[in-house]
Amino acid sequence: MTMRTGMPIGISIALLMNFSAQASPPHTQARQAVAITTSDGTSLQCARSHVAQFIDPITYYVCGPASSPSIVANHDPQWSVITPSKTSGKPVYTHAKSVTSEGKTVYRQVEFKGMDFFSNNTQGLDGRYSNINAAITAINPWSQQFEHGRERPPSGSPEFVRAASEILPALTKEAQAIRTKFHELKKISLDLSNGATITCTRGATRPLQRHFARLKNFADPGCELFTCPQISANGKNFDVLVYQNTTPDSLNTAHITISNPQGFGPDIRILKAYAGQKTDGVLLHEAPEPIPPLDTGTDRELSLPGELAGSKTMFDLHLHPGWPANRKFWESRCQAPAIARLVRQEAAALERAQKILARTRTVQLISSVNGEFKSRLVVPGKLPSGVCNAGGGAYLTSEAAAKLTRLRELIAGPPLHPISLSDALKLFRHASAMKDIPHKYASDGCHARAHVIADRLARFGVPTEKIWMTGDLSPRGKQFAGRGINWRFHVASVVHVADGRGHIQKMVIDPTLANGPVSVEKWTSLIAFKGRGRLEHTAFPPPYNAHLYGRATLSFSAASVYLPDSLGGERNMTPKQAMAAALKENTGNLSTLTNNYTGGRR
């Protein structure tokens, strides 16, 4: 058969051998001067300093007087601002609300329904620590990226170097002081959502295991589990165990788990955490207000069967793919018998919950918020009102149904033309031979590899789609044994193959896992997933909470989709524009992955 270009497939495929990754598109022409309004209303007049190359180009600006400078980093499309706080005078990280140049608006922050997308929770020390890290990384991305074991000093215009040389040491010193505060915690006091305030005591630290003791750069956190007084709820007593991260981060500093011998306790959350006694006044953590309609608590309530519904907060922790391994390590650092007993008790509660969830009947609910399509598995009896049945066990909210045309574009894409099995084998061989794609670097980057392969095949008239498997995954095979590879999803390109009788079969092009084009069934057999549940076929986008039920999911999308949860960035793009935007990011990703795989050798 011939391609849409009119070029015989054998000839066009041969050209793939010499088709390498495209260079990163040139950065938007840097403007010499910009006026910025930050998210808190601060106005800044800024002059361009320089352009730095860090995967993608970053344009830097310096704003304000030399005595109190601000730094702006424009990493398209984001404008990050590090400016003195109006209250403390300390540098804080925020975002531009709008940017103008020569009287024209060149950037305006997207307004998100129900939330201030760029707000920072800096009320607690952990929020301030996260804000400091964001500021340091924006000013000097190499602060956490080492080349040849040496950190890059700031460079640029004299004004930028002077400002960065003043701001970075101050931020680094403050961050170190916060880390020390968290590491030295002996007691913490917690304000809970049930109105109670409790004080918890840190467990004794077990001597470091020999394996970790030999690691030169391993910073021992010690025991990070705290035991607390029992609490009463619904006429029952429950034990309380708190994980307090000694590396502060506003997203995961403090977690509470509540259980008794019968199972998990009710949904009680930490509102505030204090160092020592509450009266000491040192606020470590303050939980952000729930953000309707994106509150994951509501999502969990829809997802859990009645016998577990009262314990929805617990499942954010225990059913997260990384939680069991983390908890095993935390327990190994603590030698208190009370902690060991509570960990065993929680493990039994989790075992019971997993058995219930594995047999729970679910349907898929696809929603649209702020232009993003998201989906999750829910209990049929808890479907919200106003949903429509899309067939195949999938339901759409009214907002998603209103964008049905766009959703179909993401799911189906352009028509695919079937090819012969021999041509599919040729495509696979040429994809495998693309030297700029590190196919055997299985740890990461499948989305980048699949996207570039899809683009190159499409340019030669071979349209593809993508196959997505999500869950707590790992690759099967002797070549992956002992490498500790875990995925939350895996993706590859798919072509349609016709046999001599006209039957069409989907076949997967995935040089990372296979030695040739394989059927969907064979491809899924090359991937292992943890859990008691089954592999579930769903519509795209895949449900983000399938791991809750110990399940994996399988779905198909158009080739233009870059990530299973990247649909927000594509909401105003055509499939062609989405493909181009993702390819721009891919150039840097593939370069990084190739260096990781080859050790910098080509």
C-alpha cells in the first residue's frame, strides 16, 4: 500500500533511519524590559539580564532598586518571581499575574475555578521551606543539579549576579535552620479536625542499618514516627500514630493514622502542627483549606463502599503505591515496641480494607474542571446527580459532556490506516534503531520516547495511537530483575495491522519491553502490577485512583496526548498543537535520559 504522501511505505520507512530528534525551538524572543504584576498585586519594573540554558531556555530579569532587588525567571510559559515580602522583607517565591512589554500584555495568569492556583501555603515552617526551595531552584536551577560533582555559581549580568549572591545565601541559611528545627523535634502538638488537641512523642531511634551507614550522602532522619494518646469517636477508642517528616515539605509534612484491632478509624485530619507544646507558638504545618470542586476528600467519598466510607483519609496514605515501602523503612528506624504494635495493627486493617476494595463494583466517572478532563472509579450508588451514561461502564458529568467533541479528539485522534505485519516489523526495527532515543533506560521517559516515535511515524504517513497502562507497575523480564523499576504508568505507540483475510489487530511498538511488534495482550503480559484486583479496560483518561482497588487500567488515546494527566495544558490546543508543545519538552527530556543511560557517552 502507499502512504498518504504517495510515497511507497518501504521507501518512506527507510528514511526513518536518518531522522533524529529535532533541536529545541528557539526561545521566545527575550524582551529587554517588562512590567510585572505579581499574584499579590506588587508592581515591578524589570530589565533583562540574560538567557540560561537548562533543558529549555530560561530568561532572567532583575527588578527594583539595588538595595531591595527582585529576580524574575521566565521559563515559558511560566513567570516565576522572587521578591521581598511586604511583611517580613525576606525573599519569597510567587508568580506573575500579568506581564506587559512596550504597552502590550504578553502574559496573563490563567484563572482557575475555585482556587488560587499559584498561592503558596507559607503559614507554617514547612510551607516556608517549600517556598524557599522553589525560590532557590528558580534563581539557580543547578542548585540541585550537579555536573561533575560541582554546583554552578550564579552567572549573568552584574546586577543579576549581585542580587542572586545576596538572596541565595540568605535563603540557604534560613532553609538549614528550618531543617534543624524539624530534625530536633521531640514532641509535637496537633489540632485535629474533630476539635481535639493532642501532644505526641517521638519514638526512640534504632541504630542505623549497615547498608545505610555505608552511604556517604545519606542523611539519617532517625525515627520519624510519633505515638499519641488514644482518641474516642463514635463510641470507640482508637490508637493514633503520626508520621512527621523531618525534611519539611508543605505537601506531606504530617500524616495521622487512626486504628484499632477492628480496622481503621474515622476521618480525622491534622489542621495544625506545632513544635513541642501548642503554647510554644512555633507553627510547623497548617493544612490548606479544601478547594471545591477539587477536594480529594469528596473524591474518596465517592470511591469507597459504605463499610469503609468513614475512613477515607486513611486511604490516601496506606493505599498510595509508595507507602508500604516507606512505612517499612520508618519502622526500621524506630525501636519503640508501641510503634511496632501499631504498625502491625495498621497492616491488619489495610489487609481487611484491600479485600473489600478488590471485590467492590465500580464505574468510571469522567469530569471536567478548569478545562481539564479527569476520571476516577466510583461506587455506582454514589454517582453524582446529572451524569450521563457514555456506555462501556463510563459516565460523564455535565461539564465533561459539554466538551464531548474535545474528549473524542483525545480518545480517537485522526483515522488510522492499517498496515501489513511485515511493514509493522520494519517500523519496529527502525524505531529501535533511533540512536537518540534511550529505549533501554526503562526507569523513566516512556512518554517522551512514545511521543517522538509517534511524531516521526506520522511525518512519514503512518498515524498511530497510544496505549496506556496505569497502576502500581513494574516491567517483567530478566533484564529488569533487581533494578527496582516502578512505574505509575507506561505508554507506547500502537499501529493497526491487517492480516491477509482483512482482520485488523492493534499492535504495540515498544522497543523497551519487546523485540518486535506485539499484540495488546502480549504487551500487558510484559508488565506486572501489584494488587489484588484485575486489569480493567477503561476509557481515556485513565482513572487516577485505580490503585485504591489494587487494579491496573488499560486505555487508548490519540497520539497527541503527552501524559495521562497533562490534559489541562492541552485544553486550548488542537491535537497538532499539543503534539508540537510536547515535542518541545521532549527534546530536553530525551537528552537528559540519554545522558543518564549512557553516562554522557554517545
